[in-house]
Amino acid sequence: MKLITWNVQWCRGVDGEVEPARIVEHARALADFDVLCLQEVANNFADPRLAGSRGENQFAEISRLLGGYQPVPGVAVDVPAERGGRRHFGNMILSRLPVGQVFRHLLPYPVDPGVNGMPRIALEAVLSAPFGDVRVITTHLEYYGKLKRAAQVEALRAMYAEGSGHARHGGIVDTAGGPFHTRLRPSPTIITGDFNLEPDDPLHARMSATFDDGTPPLADAWQIAHRGIPHPSTFKIYEKEVPDEPELHCDFIFVSEDLRSRVRDVRVDQKTQASDHQPVLLELA
């Protein structure tokens, strides 16, 4: 199973051009992926609201460009447009593996006076991988405020532990095919996306911390595949808000304990300039 995660900055490259097709083309060139997890996908946010955008529905365009992949959109920002319709901003999973149950978890958005921010979501899809079912969760945590970001890390841990509890202790209760039909959650889990924090941030360590209820801990897939080698930078390599600001390392893939032995490689493409972030590839055996 090959999975790519990528913050695509509303498909805007370092050259300022907004091109959903370029994102798809580059993802295909990077790997024959089974799953594509995207952050910062937009609809109806024409320039100047999002620089360079013509207001295209990127959820729809990317879905059309990736025929054979099932699209799973996850909207975090859903607001009215002045002349009717809605504007959307969020995440997306595209999978050529069968998609089972889908969950859209709105993340905490605590008040932090004077600090910018926007609603965030963790998008979860249960996929049927060659080795069995796996939960894939993609997210994009708060950029501006640590208060929100810390609350969102705790929410990710809680949703992972909840699903793990269902996998370990759940059972079939209802098989009628209606809304109450029992759909068991699998134990194997991948949580990926733009966390907007550095590898030495305590919140990174918190993602891998133990649980009091016996939930198996998560682990950073890069550290499994490349023990002792620092994370490569994934942000602000080519596009900087201020001159000479440092490169950042904020796009991560965490895996559950039962996937550790399946991690074969994690790679960062540091060459593409199709977004302000770099795509990250996970390969599982």
C-alpha cells in the first residue's frame, strides 16, 4: 500500500499559478499511489480570497482527474458566498482501495482572543488494504495558535483511542443494514497531514505518548523507517513569508503499533514547487 499526504495550498504553486491538474500529475509521477491525502482543498474562494484561484471547485476537479479513485471530501470551512452558493475549504482522501465507513471529525476550536485561526477537521476513512482494513485519518492543525493546536492534538489522540477501543472490545450488535448496522473499526491506523509543529515540539511527542486505557501508542513512521535521521524539511523551502526564515518540518505520518512492522519506506519529495509544502510518501508491505 502506497499513501501520499500533501498540503497543496489550494493547488497554488510557488510560481503563483493555481493548477489542480499539476497536483495530480505530480502525485502520479511520485508514486503509483493507492491513497492520496490532501489538505487545503478549496471551492468557490476566488482571488483575492485565495490568491490565484478562479473559484474552481477543486474537490470536483481533482475527483474528475483521478478517475478510478473514490473521493472522500472533508469540509472544515463552510460559509455562504455573497451571490448565493457556499464556499468550502478542507481536506480530501482519494482511494482506489474500497472505502468503508467514513467519519468527519470537527476538531476543537477554543477561543483564543486576538489570535487568527479557522475551523479544522480530521477526515477518517476505513479502507480495505491488501493486508486488511485500515483507518486513514488526514488532518491539518491550526497554524497560528498553540492553544487550538494543542487541543486538536488531544482530539486526535482521543479519536484514535476510541476507534482502537472499538477494534479491541467491540462486537456485532446489529446486522439489519440500517443506520444502526454495526461496522467494526479496524485496529491498524494511519494519521497524517500538516500538523504545523516541529519534530522537537512537545506536541509531537504527545502524539506518540502512551495511553492510560491500554490503547497501543502511535509512532512516527519517518522515525521507524529512518531511525536516527532527522526529519527532512517539508515547508518553506521555496516560498517564505519573510526573507531567510528557516525551513520547517511539519508534515507527518503516524502509524499504530500493529503497522510498525509494515513500514518499508517514507520519502519526502523536496524538489517539487507545485505547492508551498512538499509531498510525503509512505510505503507499507
